Amino acid sequence: MPDDALDAPDDEHIDPLDFVRWLIGLRPTLSSSTWRSYKAASAFYLYDSMHPSARAAAAILDGVSADDGEVAASEGVKGTKFFRLEDYNKLLQFCLDRGRGESARTMFHFARAAIRTGMRPSEWATCDMRTSKNPDAPFGRNVWLFVCNAKASNGRANGLVRVLDLSPLSRIDIEPIRYTMALFQRQAAKEGTEPTIRRLRQSINHIGAATGMSAKYSPYSFRHQAIANWKTIYSPVEVAALAGHSVPETATEHYGRKRDGWTGKGTGGIMIRPSRVDVERIMSRIRSDNPAPFMRPDGSLAVVPEDMPTPQ
């Protein structure tokens, strides 16, 4: 145990976010096996903690690997930065044909949830959904998904939490999101998120080989494709808000390309929406005299924050 840990205050007075930042700071001085042990023990505590910052801290910790101190290798960040629509349909049909198996059912729901929300695989364990009645909203209710940003360390994310507006989605479209949340949160309490992500990657590899997919995909490929899809209708600022990025350039330079977007064909033309608070936060960081980040593909300007619903 590090020497300075002996002088740490009682755990009831430690903010989990401060603890995780301290633990990540130790990473360069630890071996890979020691880091994995520290990470596993800390994750077990955080997932069981009732502290209001515990989920955000767990999300940040989940995104750090033993190898490079950044995003966990199990998320497959280096995988294909798109998911072709024909391959996506092959995957869903394969799962439907084998619907009685738990692995197929999990993969079916995860694929549909991930392509809608664009969430990092590890973020599923630390998100929360809230619904409130609103007669003026689609389907008569607002549905908010609160996501703890896994890359919130070092100012790389748009705050600790981003909020996705799921209100335009039908009950059938929201059900896979609920299923995936419950799966990850149930398993995270037992074993962390990496084993679940690893099983999903193995399922994708198996289905890809069985159906002759045109590329090698990973669980993270759904996030790339979701961002590519968003780029077909949203401005760079709105895409950044949905993805949890602090600036629009991240999605522009490192994620799925607009030309690979499905333009609504694979999602029924219905997209989730960014929240007002996330858009405002990004707008405060960029030059207001440059219209490019606010321009949508159809030439219109992004919806001004005042016209967006506010998360409740």
C-alpha cells in the first residue's frame, strides 16, 4: 500500500471522485497486475457505495486500463470506426434466429441500444433514466438518460455527466436501453464492466464470422456509427453534446465520418436529442463569431438552447 494512504481520512469523508483521481495518479508507478488489483477492489467499493459521486467516479475508473492509463483496451477503441448497415442487419437477424439464447438476446438489445445512444461500453454501468409526464412531448412524456462521462478526467469530457433526451423514441426503442442498463449494472456489481464488454466483443466476432460481415467490429464500433449518424442531421456542437465531448473537434477528427452515416435508414429516421445544459456548456468554450460549429448539414443553424427542453 502507498505510504500516503496510511494518512488518508475516514472513507465517509472522502469524495469518490477525489479518490479516483488520486488512484489514477498512482498508475504510472504501479505494475499492470497491481493496478488491476487496485482497480478491481476500488470498483467493487464504488458500485456498492451510496455516495452521490460514486457512479461518476466508477465511470472514470472503468475507462482506465492497465496498459496505457487511458481507455480500457476491452472497449475496442482501435476497432472499425463505423458499422455498415447491412452488417448491422445481419447481426440483428442472427440474434433473432437464435433468440432463446441469453448471449443472442443480450447482443440484440445492446446493438439496438448502443446505436441509438452512442455510449461508451463502460458507461452503461453508471447511467440512470428518468421519465416525467409532459403532454407537449412526443408520446406524452420526457425521457432523460443521465450518463457519467467515462473520460471526465483531465477536462476531456463535457463535464462529469451528459444528458441524452430520449423523448422522441417509442417504448419499443427505449426497451433495449433499459435492458442494457440493467445488464451492465447487475454485472458491474459482481465483476466490473470489462468481462461483459469482453463477452459482447466475442459475440460480435462469432456473429461476424458466421454471417460473413464485411469488416471486423467491436462494441465501440456502435459508438462510432452513432456519431456518424448524428453528423448527418446535427451540427458539430450538438454532436459533441450527445457524445460527451468538451469540444466539437473531437468527434470531427477522431470518430465516425458523416459519409458513413445511415441518414436515418437504420434508425427509422428518429434520433435522440442533446440537452440544453450540455449544448450551453460547449457553446461557452468556442468562439461565437464562427458559425461553422453551429451549422447543420441542411444549412440551418443549431437549435438555440432556449428552445431546448431542460432535464428534470
